[in-house]
Amino acid sequence: MRCPFCGNVDTQVKDSRPAEDHVAIRRRRFCPACGGRFTTYERVQLRDLVVIKSNGRREDFDRDKLERSIRISMQKRPVDPERIDQMISGLVRRLESMGETDIQSKMIGEIVMEALARIDTVAYVRFASVYKNFQAADDFEDFVSELRPDVKPEGG
Ligand SMILES: [Zn+2]
């Protein structure tokens, strides 16, 4: 696994343990080149999902991308990180069990908002305010890049 800080590919696993009620294996990794520490998760992937964007383009579903956008919405919110992991796993499992490999990006946005609304209102408003622009924007990349930690739900 490549170090996200310096790019070194020769990183070491320091610790492996079950996470999210044994749905995932959490590995703590260490980079001897830069001293960086990071965590990876190993999970079962039930099926390969394809996201259909509103402009009709297809791209492989990227759990990490979804997770980044959710974590940005959650920044500095008093929510247990483990709970966020569980929420994301639950969302992905829902997507995987819809019976279709092709999923509209709009559908993903909606189920994320639904889940966030139950967990944290501020995170929900952050995500929803960006999602609104996203519907006009056509592209999930734009959507993610527009999500910024300093987004304030009050609009200020
Ligand atoms: Zn490194």
C-alpha cells in the first residue's frame, strides 16, 4: 500500500483488527520513509457498481470518493468516526443490494442525504447545499471538489 504522504510503496502493517462488527479489517500502517501513519480497511465487495452521471457518463463507483465527501460534511462534528464508518458501509451495502449494477449519481446523493439527516443535521445541510449545486453541475467530480470544510450552512 502506497504511503499517502510521500508515495513510498514499501509501508508496514503495524496492527490488524476487526472493525465495524467484523464487516471490515482495519490495518494501521507505518511508512518507514517519512514516518507517516495511516489506516486502511479491507472489505468484501459484493459487486462492482457503476455510477451513471446526470450527463450520461459512466464511471466505476469509488467508495473512497463517497467517503471523502461524507467526511468533509462531517468535519468537526461531534460524531464518532466509527459511526461514520458504519454509516458509509451501510450506504454501500444498500447500493450493492439494489439489484442493479448501474446506479444513478442522483440516487447516491439522495441516500447519502437521507443517512446524514438521521445522524447530524449540520452535516446534512452542508452536504445538501452542495448537492443542490451538483444537480446543476453534471459531474460528481465537480460535486466533490465543491465540498469544502469551511462550508457553512448559514450561507456565510
Ligand atoms: Zn511516507
